Amino acid sequence: MNAAALALLLLALAGALAIALALQIRQRNALRDWLIAPDLHPLPDGRGVWYEIFSRLRKTRKQEQLRRAELGNALERFRLAVQSLPEGVMLLDTQMHIEWLNDAACRQFALDAVRDPGTLAVQLIRQSEFRQLIDSYRARPVKQSTLLRAGSNGEERVLSVTLLPFAATGTLLVATDVTEQVRSELGQRDFIANVSHELRTPLTVITGFLEQFNGDDPPTGEMARRFHRLMAEQAERMNRLIADLLTLSSLESSGQPPRDEVIDVPALLETLRNEALALSAGRHAIDITDSSAGKLRGSADELRSAFGNLVFNAVRYTPAGGKITMAWRLIDGQPTFAVTDTGIGIPPEHIPRLTERFYRVDKGRSTAVGGTGLGLAIVKHVLVRHGGMLKIDSVPGKGSIFTVALPADRRA
Ligand code: ADP
């Protein structure tokens, strides 16, 4: 081969190489453009090995788009579901800025779903109860609730607002409109208070007449005496019931904190012991074993009623020959009142419900011993108002211990 033919061949080879290289560069550029903006630069069919690469990439992208669409659909369905909840829902970040809120929350708090995200919740919901809830939640991020009054469309509504931890660092706020429930509870409370008041007057008249027979003009004949005794007992029972109902309704409806009086608890225990001895009529040994926790701040009437109910219950539910002790001492810095009896005890399944109104383990026995079924409900309300707690330990057939722990800062 002469030199000219060789040069020609080399030239042809170089040409072919250049074409192949240009083709590779074009396909590589197409890939780069696609990676940058896949919607603007669709992948060509490609040649050789590129053909396979491009078709795989196209397939993967299609699957990816499909998955994204499905995810988007699912998210949208969730968003719509939360959006259509009757409860107000808000997502708050770690700093308690609003991240997102649904339509109900916008209505309840008069907020705007576009304008308000990014703002601190306490700047938009200005009620002091809400600020307290947020402060308390930030100190202890566990589920916590409060009642709030909020205006919507010129009408005041009552909202039960709950904060609870959500995902790793977020907080979920759920607000339920409880206006109707609160109204009906208030109505019921007013009704009970009114009925109790109304019953008082006729009962006073009946009791007055019954007492007349005790004095100058006692009933004659066995049957008349028996009827008179029964009527007097039942009138007395109704009096107690009405008194307890009025006490309970005034505790429940009082929006005020309890009176701040200094109560001489050791002296109160002496009085309660004497009253318990009178109720027991010599059937029990009743002692005060400790009075070392001293004086207390609170409402004297309310605490007298709460402690008294516990002591009188101990007398009522302890058979003759039993022993009752009262102790007033500091336990872990908290002033604590405990009444221990050797009475009939309470089966464990009843204990959680004892403070409900009219809940009795044995209705017949409660009535027989002069109970109203309201004593422990009164105790519970008094303790809630004073920040105290009631603990009940009991063994059926052996006896019970009712323990009241009050906050340390109530010591006077
Ligand atoms: P009651 O007027 O019926 O005593 P309370 O609310 O005071 O109502 O108490 C609720 C119920 O709890 C009582 O009916 C009784 O069954 C039970 N109970 C309360 N105290 C005692 C006690 N010391 N020993 C046993 N049972 C008790």
C-alpha cells in the first residue's frame, strides 16, 4: 500500500472515530440535560448501550412518577379528612408556632389558614387559660387539656383544648366544641340546686310538726308511735340529702378558689372525734394518733365537711367493737390526713367509682346507716378545689384507709 492510500485510510478511520465520539457526546449531553430538567428535555431513544440505559431510566422515572402521584393522592385524602373533622386541629412546631390548621380551627379561633401559619399560637389565641396550658405543656410535654371561652360569629363558645406530642418534636392541638355539654351540665346543676331549695321549705314544715309530737303531745298507741318514729327518720334523711345536694352544687358551681383561712386542724380533729363518738354511741374506739402537721390554709367549712365525711363513714361502715384512728402528719413534706378503720372494707372493683354521686357498694347498707351517697363526691370536690388527692386502700372484711394528701404550700 502506498503512502497515499495509507493516509486515506487513516483519514477515514479518524473520520469514523470522530463521528462515533460525537454520537457519544450527544447522548451524554442528552443524559445530562435530562438529569437537570427531565420535563424539558425528554430522553432520546439512544443507540447501542445508550438505548438500554435510556429505556431503563425512562421506566424507572415513570414508576417514580406513579409512586409520587399515589403518595400525593394519599396525602391529599388525609389532608381532606383532617380538614373535614368537626374538631379544630393545629400542628405546632417546637417553639409553638402554628404550622398548619384546619377549617374548624380557623372558625373556632377566628384565624386564617394562609396568613397565620408561622405565628406563635399564644399571639393569636390570647386567653390566659391558653397561655397557662402552653406553659404547663412546655414544662411537661404530655397530653394536657383546658377549657377556653372563644367567640365565633359573635357567639361565645366553650372549647375543650388538648395539646399532645406529635411525631418527634411537634405538638398537635385538638379543640372540641363542648358548649352544649357545658350548658346542659350547668342547667342540670341549677335544676338540682333549685329543687333542693324548693324542697327545703315544705320539709321544714313537716319536721316542725313531727317535733311537736315529741314535746307536749306525744302520739299514743304503739302503731302511731312507730309511724311517728319512721316519719321522723325519713324526714331527717331527706334533710341530710338536701343539705348534701346543696353543698355539692355550691362546690361544683363555685368559680372562685376556696376561701383562704388558717385552719387549726388538730383542734378540728378533736371536734370531729367528739362528733364521731356521738355517732358511734359507744360502739367503737376512736383515737387521734398523730396531729403533728399543724395548721392549714383553705376553706374551714369545706375541709371540715371533707374530713368529717371520711370519719363518719369510718364509723358507719365499721361494725361494733371496731377501731378507728385519725392521723394528721407530714408525708414527704405534704400535710396528710388519714382515717383508718377495721370495718367491712371495699371490694377493689368498686374503689375507682366511689367518688361518683350516688355510687354505693351496697345501697341497702348505705341507707340503713344513714348515708346519702354523696359524701365522697363532696370530699372529691373539696380536694380538687384545694389541690389535694384522695387515696383509698381497703381489704374487704378487714378495713379501709382513706388518705388525703394536700399540697405542701397549704401549710400555714
Ligand atoms: P354514703 O352516704 O352511701 O356513705 P359516700 O359517698 O360517703 O356515700 O360513700 C360511697 C360508698 O363508699 C358507700 O356507700 C360505701 O359503700 C363506701 N364506703 C365509704 N366509706 C367506707 C368505709 N370507710 N368503709 C367501707 N365502705 C365505705
